[in-house]
Amino acid sequence: MTMRVVHRTILWALLLLFAAYFLAPLYVMLVTSFKDMDQVRATSMVALPTHPTVEAWTKAWSAACTGTDCRGLQPFFMNSVLMVVPAVALSTLLGALNGYVLAQWRFRGSETMFALMLFGVFLPMQVVLLPMSQVLGWLGIASSIWGLILMHLLAGLPTTTLFFRNYYVGLPPELVKAAMLDGASFWQIFRRIVLPLSVPILVVTVIWQFTAIWNDFLYGVVFSGADSKPITVGLNNLANTTSSVKEYNVDMAAALIAALPTLFVYVVAGKYFVRGLTAGAVKG
């Protein structure tokens, strides 16, 4: 056995070990969610269910108590969908427009403006809680899904602008100049030339924004009302609701329900995410 084979074997062994370490919690959650409470008590955490059942999933979705409300995670899930779709679409579109302007339509002060926008990428989330609550109150959309959409739009705009600006810097400026000579307007160039070339970075930005907004808890718990709480707040309320018997199988099923959309996105589009990054999302 050559040294190259030995090194490759050691590398694969380490990779499999790390993968098993990180996937172990997911495995425990999955097998526990398909057990009833008798099996949970009688078997170890890693044991497979002897009689698999989806009863815990059904209860977590439509009957588990999240405080005084016992409708499960279904209303919270729908709130997250209603919040995430427009927030991702608007932050991505505006980020693309900002990146296009800052990269291809340079003007005096454009670099300073871009540098100032970058502060938003590194600004701690807690800093904006008080001023944003005042702004949402002035606009009359506090404690609503519209308020959460605006909050996530503003919070994500610096990141999406960074992604698109760094990607568009790599586009040949001759494309824009040639279109201008042909009489194309600002919006025609953006819609017919720039956007069709932006598929890799669009995929990166959509996945990034979807994951960040769906998994957010801080903004959800601070800016939501009784009827607009997202899935993360519902999951927290479900797990912390006291009862005579702690139903770990229901908690695990609820956690998996909350995680399924992001898991689905990464399984389906994960390879495109990596390709988009290597195509220019992190180059300056």
C-alpha cells in the first residue's frame, strides 16, 4: 500500500468520523420522532423504533400546545412562509439592483456608499431592536407580518448588495457600454443583460436569505404579535410549554418540521450554492 493510498484512507476515515459526529443529533431526533413515549422510555436514544408511528408528527403539526394555544406548529409555519417569500424576493431584487449600480454605474461617492452599507453586514442585530421598533410603530405595522418583512428586508440588504456588487464587478463592462450605444435604457440593460447572467449569484443569495430569515428567532420574538409569530417562536413555545408528561418525541418531530424547509433547500440546491460562491460571490 502506497503512502498516497494511506493518506487517502486516513482522510476518508476522518471525514466519515466528522460526518457521523455532526449527523448524530439529527439521527437521534429522527428516530425519537417516530417512537411513542413507551418506546422512548424503554429504549436508548439511538435505538431504532420497534413500532414506527407518525403520531408525534401529527400532534406537533396540529395539536401540540404552544402556551395556551393548542393548534400545533401549523399557524406558525404558515406565518413563516408568508414572511419569508416576499422578504427573500424583495431583498434579493433590491440587492441585485444596488450591486448593479455600484459595480457598473460608478458615480462620485459610490465607493463610500458601498463602504457605509458594509457596516450593516457587521452590525450586531441587537443594536437595531429599539430604533426599528419605533420605526415600525410610526409606520403602523408593528407586531405584524408586514413589519417582519420590512425588518428582514432592511437587515438582509447589506449582505445581498455585497454579494451582487462583488459578482457584477467581474462582468465585462463592454456589455453595458455596447448596450448603451445601442440605445438600451438602465432598466433594459438590467433586465435583459445583467439578470440573465446572474443565475449563480441569485441562487446563492436566495439560499442565504431564505436560511437566515427562516431560522431567525430574535426578530421573530421581538417584532411579532400574537397572530404573526414565525416557526422559530412557535417551536420555542412548544418546547417550553409545561405539562404533566414531557413528550420528547413531539419536541423532536416539531424541531424537524421547523428544519425541513431549510434542509430541503440545501439538499436540492446545495451544489448550486457552492458553484455560485466560486463564480464570484466572495471575490472583491
